[in-house]
Amino acid sequence: MAKKDNNYDSWRHPGGKLRELGPEKLTDAELLAILIATGVKGKSAEQIANDILEKFGSLRGLANQPLSKLLEIKGLGEVKVIRIAAAFEIARRIVQEVLIEKGLEI
């Protein structure tokens, strides 16, 4: 359970922070950690997320990677990589819909 004080760094998982403050208040790493869900021995989901962002530079850099590159990262197995890929595909489809609505098809 998340602590309910003003020290937002004290949440045990970014999901609690998202619930309390809203998704716009989370960092890219915290949002990615929610998709990753669980860590591995010696590494939390947030640490894995930070490793991913450090390796690929940003969420945009991550979005352009083949699944095989993600599987090379310690702490990411097939299920976690599939979750991340699905989230990026959802985002891509939303952007595509918006562009089509504005007459800016790609």
C-alpha cells in the first residue's frame, strides 16, 4: 500500500503514485515499470525500466527496437516484452487515428 504523505518518492510501486496523483505525474521510467510489473532478484521493475531507457535513450528509442533487443535485457522475459510491445502498438494506433482525423495520414 502506498504511503499517503507528501514524500512521493516513498511509494512502493509507481502504480500507487499513478492512482494517487495521475499518470501525468509519473516519469517515463515509472510508466514503463508499471508495464514491467515485477523485478528480478536484485533488481526492481523501476531499475529495469531505467536500464532500458538508458540503453535506448528514450521511450521513442525503445519503440523502434525489435523484440529480440528487448529480450537481451536482464529482467525482461517474453511476457514483459510482449506487454511493452502491445502498449507501444496501442499508442501507435491512437496516433494514427488522430492523424487520419486531421487529414494527415502517414
